[in-house]
Amino acid sequence: MSGRSSFQKINKACKVCTRRKVKCNKQIPCDNCIKRGEESECIKSVTDEFISNPSIEGESYLQGILKLWQSYEYWITDIGLLKTKNTDSTKKIPNFDTQIAEWKFWSAFIDFEQSFKLLNFTVENLGPLYFGCLGDINDLFIQLEVYWQRQNTFKDEPSDDFFLIEDTYRAALLWSVFSMCLYYMPIEDLSQILPVAPLCEFLGIDQNQEWSESLQLTAYQGFTKCTLKYLERANYNRNPDIRFVQSFIILSTTNFVFSDSFLVDSLLLQSVHIGKYFRIDSHKQYAGEDLTTDISKSVFSKIWLHLCIMDYRQENPNRRGLIHTEIPSLLQHAAFYQDMANFNVYQQEDSLESLFWKITSLERDLDKFLTASFKPQIKTFDAIKRELNIFDKKIHNTEFEPKSINAQFQRFLSSFLLSSVQWKLHKMYLIYFNSSDALDKSAHYVQILIKLIESNMNRGYSAFNKHPLVLQTLSRVVPFYSFYNIFEVNPQVETLNNDLANLLLALPVILGEKWVGLSYLIQRLNSLGIIWEKVRVEGTSKNWSHPVLKIIQDDVRVVSKMNSRTLTMIQGAPSFGDITNLEENEYTENDDEYFSRNKISKEFKYIVDEFKKEHSIVKIFT
């Protein structure tokens, strides 16, 4: 999540840069080695040191290996699984007429009465997701009436020339709300509002069936396409409007953030551009301003915090942070009190958005260590722990209306986000300091996360588990314990793995392809555990010379290379993003050098090659 540019530095370059006498940015792998295609040697030099040269006396071999998880978490579970796009220039796309026909089908899928039922559902059940980015929720009902007046006026003879930009942005905002509604709505409620037969007829399948999760996913994707088509018709590159930003924020509360990383990055960039254009980042309130201005600035601050959180969570090697870096760490806010540009988020009145940002900023402080090749100071973790404890008390002392679904959703999101960051903290205590209770505490917070998800299922709030935060968190938590279990058999960890595996099976289908990719990654790590248990390399002790560790190194190498490839303009050469044969062919020569230099046996090479053929890491790219 965290951008490489924001990581702290140390006075120790990798061995490759030291040998070449060039400046190193001390990341894993470093930028110089990535550019020169030497990331394998860079990764190996650092990971060898983790394993064979403990940084503190008495550090266990397991602790050294667990430090490899930090790079693996960043490159595989975050960048590879969630943010690497597998482009294919040969993929067929519908022609213009087909796209317009599909858009017309979806825009006519709901009628006047159904649209108000959908809007009512979002107001009663999904308020925490989007109330903050709207000035007055009641205005949505007025806008919906106007929308249908315009639709009915030109129902028989639609005139594109007559529809104003205002009409198109209004439609986009409303359809983003409908998309969110369709994503979260339980099947039972959906069946009572929308008939499934028109969708089945459109898809050319049996019409005598009920709504299912797969059909709901298809309908949600259709509604999202409809929203994007309205934004496109508004010509947003030429006609900036704050409703573009609002529509994007609402869509980002669904699995849309996982659907196409490049598209999401593009829309986020445009949203930031529009926000800067309208100066919504400058919303410091002054005495003497009227009530309307005060309310507007309050909404703008919440919109901006939404964008900052999105900016941070979408950050990757190919897209540095745009705006979240403008807000310093919560740990430093006192020192910046007089110098904060425009406003101080840490001093403003509490809101759901500001609470989320404060907790997320602490997560950012932890994530910056994911690819750093140095040991952080324990006082940093202790300071983060103190801040998290403050938020823990604040959330638990807040009275949430038990009969309000909106209040229960807000409580779940707050508790889940806080527990996920607390888990990250104690995971790092375990990795860097091997604290006696770190494993127990990390397991404790995993159990809290599991109970929160299971509680939603038992109380009829399963829709809460569809929030992107759930999959983003589980994509870090579940693989970590599978990774841990490769190298050490621990009853507590085995129990966690079983509980987490059962939890994954119970997650909603509507989470989409990323859920499938996560399940594949877990199965792959379990297969690595079998190799670790059965294979012993003769003549070696606890060092890098094991097929499992070589495969882990290559996984990081493949994903980091995929995210640093250079566009080739020569005809016939592989196009940028073509990863079909990336793992199999790109590194053959590099691997031959590795095996020769380290005097690796043919059997060793065979195990590595066969595993890659059966369990290719590129399958997690979608």
C-alpha cells in the first residue's frame, strides 16, 4: 500500500550497488537493481543476511525467515494480487453500437418506483459509506425525481442535444448509488424489488430461475458500466464537476476498486485534479462565514479525506502518492500544528472520515517498513500502540444505536479497521523483536477479525462483509499464517489457518476474481509447505539453499519485474504488460547463472521448475 518513495532510509546499500559503487535507495529490491535486471541478486543479498546473519544476538532462524514476509506481503499480497493489471491488446471489445445497446438496456432496467426503493435501501442501510460526501441526503430524492422527469419527457424521442451536462452528471451520481445498492443488497430484498427475467433474457439463459449471487454480480457490474458511461458522456475531461468525485467515491465502496487497477488509478487521478480545480482541499473554516459555506467546507473536508485514503490504498510502484503525503503522520501532528496547509485534520471535529484517516495514517506508518531492509525502532511501534489504544477506547465508548443498520455498519467498519491495524502492529513486533506475547496478540486480533465477520453472518448483516476493507485485510492476514506454517509447525497457527480457510469459503461470491486469486495463493503456500517438509538439501544448514526459499525469492522478482517493465516499440516484440510467459522465459538465463554460481544440483533446479509450472505465480494477476 505504501509508496516506495516514502520509506525511510538507512546507511547500508545492497551488495550489488556497493560492488558497482552507485547510490542505493535501500529498498527490497532497490530501484537500481530493478532497472538493470539484477533484482534477483539484490533480493538474495538481503534475504541471505536475514537468515544467516541475525541482526541481534539470539535471533532465531525462523525470525530471520519471517523478515522475508515483509517483502512478500508488499509485492505479492498487495501489489501482485490487488494492483497488477494483466493487459491483453488482443482482447476483443464490443463495437460502439453494442456498447450503446448495453448501456440502454441497463439504464432502462429499473423504473421510477424501483429506483426509489433502491435509494431508500441505501439511506437506511449504507449511510456510513456515502453520507459524508453529500451535502444533503434529502437532495438525492429531489434529484431522482428530476431525473425521471427528464427521462419521461424524451422517452419516445430521446435527444442527446437537449440533455445538459447537468443531467448527465446527475444520472451518473444516482447510478453510482444504485450500483452500490445492488452490490450490498441481500438477495431476498433484491428479489422483492427487481425481476430477474429481463436480465436472464438479456444474457440468453434460462428465465425460470431466481436471483443468485452470480446474477447479482452481473447486474452490479452492469450498473457500474452504466455509471461509467454517464460519466463518459459528460465528457469529464472538459467539464469538471464535483459529482464526478462523489460518484467515484461511492463506486470505491464496492469491489470496483479491485476490478481494474489502471482504471481506478485513472479515475482517482481525475478526481484529485477536479478536487484541486475546485479547491476542495482548502477548506479551513473562518469566523463570519455563513452556514451554507460552513456546511460546504465540512463536506469538502470529508471528500478530501476519502480521496486521501483512496490515494494511500491504491499507491503502487507505478503510481506514487498524490495527496495523502501532504498530511503528515499522526505521530508528528503536534510539531506540524502551526504549519499545516489549509487545515489540520488531527485537530478538527471528529467525524467518521477523520477517524478512518487517523487510523489509516498509523497503518501507513507501519506499511513503510514492508520493503525497508532495516530494523525499525521499538519506540515507533510503542507510540503507534498508544495511539491505537486511544482509538480503541473511543470506539468502544461510542454508543451505537442497536436497531440502526447504519450505526451497526459504522461500528463494524471502525472496529474492523482498528483491529486490522492492531494485527499489523503485533505482526511486526513478532517479526522484528520476537516479543514473547507477539504471536498470541497477533492471533488475538485475528480472532477479533474472524468474530466480527462471523457476527455479521449470524446477525443478518452479511452484506457488511462485502466491503473492500475485508478482502484487503484478509489478503494480508491469511497468507501470513500460511507462510509462517511453512517453516514451523505451531498448533496455534494451524488452528488459525483452519479458521481462516473456513472463513474464506464463507465470503460472498460478489467479491469477485480477487477472492479467487487469494484462495489460489493460499493453496500455493500450502504446497510450498509440503516441499519444505519433504526436501532436505545435502551439505547445507540453515541458509538460502532450499527450493522453497528460491521460489519465494522468484515470486518477489516476478512481481517487481512486472511492475517495472519498459514499453517496447519494436514490431513483434512483447508488448508492455504481456505476462503470458513472464515467469517461464524471462529469467531463464538469470536462473542458469544463479544455479551455476551457487553450485545447485539438477534435482534442486527440477523441484523449482516443476513447482513453477504447476503453481505459476502469474495466476494471481487478473
